[in-house]
Amino acid sequence: MDLLHERLSKYTRPQEYMAMGVYPYFREIEGKQGTEVEMSKQHVLMFGSNAYTGLTGDERVIRAGMKAMEQYGSGCAGSRFLNGTLDIHVQLEKELAAFVGKDEALCFSTGFTVNSGVIPCITGPHDYIICDDRDHASIVDGRRLSFSKQLKYKHNDMQDLERLLQRCEADAVKLIVVDGVFSMEGDLAPLPEIVALKKKYPNVNIMVDEAHGLGVFGRNGCGVCDHFGLTDEVDLIMGTFSKSLASIGGFIAGDSTLINWLRHNSRTYIFSASMTPASTAAALEALHILQTESERLEQLWSVTNYALKRFREEGFEIGETESPIIPLYVRDVEKTFLVTKMAFDAGVFINPVIPPACAPQDTLVRFALMATHTSEQVDRAVEALVKVFRELDIIK
């Protein structure tokens, strides 16, 4: 056995959890994503999805994707930079820019490649990238690819952020990159305070990842920046299509100067194949539905508030969430996997969150709502989870 294989063969943790019967990953869904799905020949409630608007199985979105494939084919066979730009790519970018309140937008093949391609290319070696220590992995990887100086502040700790800003050179660019909604804990970035610090210190710019804010917060689901009324104060707004917009891909929006630079310098944009016609058209149709069906957002918040109330009544520890992402803290890795397995056996699909997605003492299961969930489904899930958490002595 060569050195590489010898080294990697020592990684046996997945096999150990498989042997214990609690391995929780790569579970196969046998049909469309909805509030209830078929998995392993079992009918389960789906509370592990990011499809906040509930549009992944919407017939209008499906038909739009099918029609685009018939018109444009199955792929673009190249990057946007060369032969892979379609008129519907441009249409989607224009409508997204208008939706989030910016001059222009660029569409990338995935949300991950937005952050990993935008962050490294807009600041120089003498500049600073400053991140919340709970930012998404795509932000972390984008930061790591940069030649800029890299700083992290304690989660949502504005005193710590200001301490870092005071350390930075005044004539350097200071780019603060933050999740609008934190994907595991469900809490929001304190954007008003971040903007106040931007105004207090020179050469500060802000980029907000709206992956979990789009379709959830703001007018018609425009996002957290709109929710706080601070769109004009944020320089770059990032979003994904794989959640509220029922597709795959992502975008970055900003003023014309920033987008012109990114269009010609972001490596993951220039050197990646374009979004497929079907995924582009599906995202565009979902965007149209989101803007015309305000009741969808109302339904999402109605069922979210009901679920929050029910979990609090039953004594679950749910942290500081302010969104349809509800963390149910377990604070033990082994028990987190057990909760996930026992919940599934009881007909409830939830996701485990363990390091490196959280600190070792903060392990949890993630319960997420869609606009198409009902209060009756929430009740069934809560009842099942109460039994599991009590059996494992997590709640009394």
C-alpha cells in the first residue's frame, strides 16, 4: 500500500457509524422533494429540506425547465465567457438584479462557486477579508483562496468586529462577508450594526450571503438586506437557486463597477460551464411565482411561528433562531446521530449537525420549514421528536 492510501485508509469513522446503524448521510429519496417523501420504502415527513417556498415540485417550475430543454438542449457546452451565454441567462440576471435592488447580477453554476469565486478576486494582498466565525463553508473556502489578510470575529459579536476594524490599516479595503441567515442556527446577522461600523471606519465594504434569506425575508422574499432596509448600504448581495428558487445555481448582485470586474475576473465564473437551460428556466419561473404569490411567504411564516411555539412549549432548546431554520440542540455527537435515526424510524426526516459545521458542544438536529407544510404535519413531527428526545434524556 502506498503512503497516500495508507494514510487515507485510517479514516474509518463513517464505517463505524454504519456498523452501529446510525449513519445519517446520503439517504435516498424516491421521488420529488415535498413535505412528505418516500425513502427506503418508508413514508416520512420531510423537515430536512431548504426548499423554503415549497416550489421544488411545482408543476409550473417543472414545465418551465422541460420547455427550456426542448428549446435550448440539455446543456451549453461551455462557459458564459465564451459560447455558453443564453438569452434566458441574461433575462434571469436582469430580473434578479431588479428583485434584490442592485444594478446588475451574474449567474454562476452553483451557489458555492459564487462565494469561492467572488471573494478571492475583489481584494488585493494589502486588503482585509473579515468574516463571522460561523460563515458558510463556501465563504470560508473563498477567503482561503484570497491573497488578502484574513480575519474572523466571534459570531455576531460587534465589539469583536470593531476590534478587528481598528487593527486594519485605514487605506486598505476591508471587506466584511457575512451570512444574512446562518444556515445551522437560523439566527440573523446584525446587519444594522455592521452597516454602522461600515460608516464609522474608512474603506469598509459589505457582502451578504442571502442563500437562506432569499424567499424568506423582506418584501416578496427579497432577503435580509431588504428586511432591514439596508440594500443600498450593502455592496454585494449573493444568493442561491437551490433553496427558495427550486433549481441549482447562484448569483452575485452589485453596482455596475463591481459586476464588470467580476464578469471578467472571477475564475469560477469564467472557467465553469454555464447553468443548464432547464435549471435557468426553473429558477426564473420560481422567481416569478415568488413575486406574484405573496401568500406563499405568509404561509411560510405562519407555519414557522407555529413550529417555534410548539418546540418552546415542549421544552426544546432552540437557541436564537429567527427563521424557518429551527435548531434542536442535542450537544452530544453520538446522541445527535441517534436522534436522527430514531426520528427517521418514527417517520420524520431531519438533518444532524456535527463538527465542523458547529462546535463540538453545539451539536444539533436541524428542523426546517417550507411554505407547504401544515400545522398538522408540524404536530406529528413534534410529537415524534418529543418521544425521541425524552427517551435519550435530552429534554424532560
